[in-house]
Amino acid sequence: MGLKLVIGLSCALAGCNTIKEMFKDGTITGKIESKGELGNWVLDKGLCFSGQRENYFGAIAVGPDKSGVAIKLVKDPVKGWSAIVNEAPSCAGAAEKAACKARVFTPETCKKLEADVTTTNTTVNDVKVVNGRIAIDCEAGTSSVRGELTLTYCH
């Protein structure tokens, strides 16, 4: 039997998601705009991934391939949510993570930082699928980050 048929029969019996849903990528909708030292960019298309891949609760929204644009939502159990925003010029095409710089924003350092990530009942390759959203309006020095994103089916 083919793999899709086996998975399809298993799903029919177990009641899991369709094959198409199981293999889709996480997506982002909305728009966040950055200006200044973080780089001048707009994040309005790209992918998202669960923070479980890097052993934290949260998610990351990533811009187009090798652009260096990324916003990571991380929940500390005591301090709450923070947004870690890449300085895109230092991260674009970076072969080593050490070369990539980022700035951490918290609700205390922003006019607005609202984040939420929830786990779903779906798991892909042992990674829980999450959905989330962020609304951000932060400034630091000459940098600013503003906008809202919705993250869907991040794994």
C-alpha cells in the first residue's frame, strides 16, 4: 500500500486531520513594520514555527528566505511575553547564528505588546501545532516596530 493510503486509512479510523492539513506549513497574516537599526522591512508574508522546536513556549514568524526578518514570541512563566526581533541586516543570509543580533521587547518597554499563543490538538513530527497573535508598538533608540500578525498552524 502507498504511504498516503496507509495514513488516510489510519486517519479515517482515528479521526485525525486530512493529509493536506497534516503537511501544510504554518502561515502568517497581517503586517508588522520595522524602521531604524532593526532594518527597514515589512513582515506580511512568510512562515511560522512552534517554539517547541527550540525548547520554549511560543512561536516565531519568519520573513522570506534569507531576509533575516524574524519575530520570536517567548513566554516566561514569571515575566510573561516578550518579543525578540531580529536586526535583519545582521541576520540576512547569516551562516552562523552568532552573527545574528536581536532586540528584546517586553510590555514594560513598549507602548503596546500583546501576545498570545495557544496549542492545538494537532502534533506534527512530535511538535505541537500552535496558533498565535501579536500586536506590537515598540521603540528603542532609532528603531521602531509596529503592527499586528496572526500565526496559524505553526509547527
